[in-house]
Amino acid sequence: YPRSFQDSNGDGIGDLQGIISRLDYIKGLGIETIWISPFYASPQGDFGYDISDYCAVAPEYGTMADAEELIAEVHGRGMKIVMDMVLNHTSEEHPWFIESRMSRDNPKADWYIWRDGKGADGKRPPNNWRSMIGPRGWQWSASRKQWYFASFLNFQPDLNYRNPEVKAAMFEVLRFWLRKGVDGFRLDIFNAIMKDADFRDNPF
């Protein structure tokens, strides 16, 4: 089958070296800035928007050396590079969430949005909040016997930005890539990053 122009190794997946090979063509079109969707480590349940490590490159796209080369090659042609950044949520496979859901008193217990449920057994969601693509944003965790909130897909738990440790960690993620030379970020579903502190029901 025809190979993608951005696929450098013939596995059917566009990759960073493939993008590098097309930079002269892109510059020839008069483009000044390129925006790249997530290539961070991910289980790929949502095309890379479910991130399991913000400071690593998914092997199907290449290596960190490839990312550094891409940034340098973009700048060498007088262009800029913007990365897609998902600040609202991580993958459920991110080490932070794996630790967070283990118990209610571990060091990262409050890094995500957890609430007790309604009813004697707590098996009813805490409120009527919906996800952006489905009827229910709250997801039950048997290990904590609590609900976590996911603004998007159920395997993308929302981070708790009322926790200063979360903000510090995510700002450091941004600094990591800025130190690599990235020129800016497109912030995915940034409108959802803060929730009502009182967890009130949304209007009907």
C-alpha cells in the first residue's frame, strides 16, 4: 500500500523523522509555524491525547533525539514549532494516576479529582456533571471506592489544579519542552481545566 510521506520506516505510522524529511517542502509552501499533535508516550487510546509520560516520546514516533533534531531543523529553516499540550488530564496509565487510585492517603491521592459518591454505598455519582462526549463524567474506582472525574474519555482522568503540587509539576513539563527549544503550545481543552470547588450540579 502507498506509504505515508511522513512515515520514515515503512510501518504505516507517520513519525518525527518523516516530518523532518518534509520540512523543505513545508517551508516552500510559505509556512512559518508547524503545529504537531501529541507524540508523547501514550497507550494511544485517544490518538496520543491520553499521555502516560509528558517527557518521553512514543516509540512509534521516534526518540527524544528525533524530537530534538526536529526542533533544530525547524529553527534552522527560520520556522517555529508549536506542540499540542494536554494539561487537563493524563492517561489512566500515567504513574501519577496509578499511584493516586491506590488509596485515599498516598502522596498523589489528591492529584486528581476524587469525590465520594451518593447513597449509602456511594455507588451513585457525586453530581450530574457530564463528559464532553458522553452522558457521565464520573468514573467509579473500586480500589478507592470513590469516583474520579474525566471531562473527556473515561480513561483520561482530570488533574486537580487546586493542588499546588499539580500546578508545579505541569509547569515543569512546559519548562522541559521550552528548554528543548519549543516555541509555544496549543492547549487542548484548556477551558475545562478548573471545576467548581463546591461540586454543585450543573443546570438542567
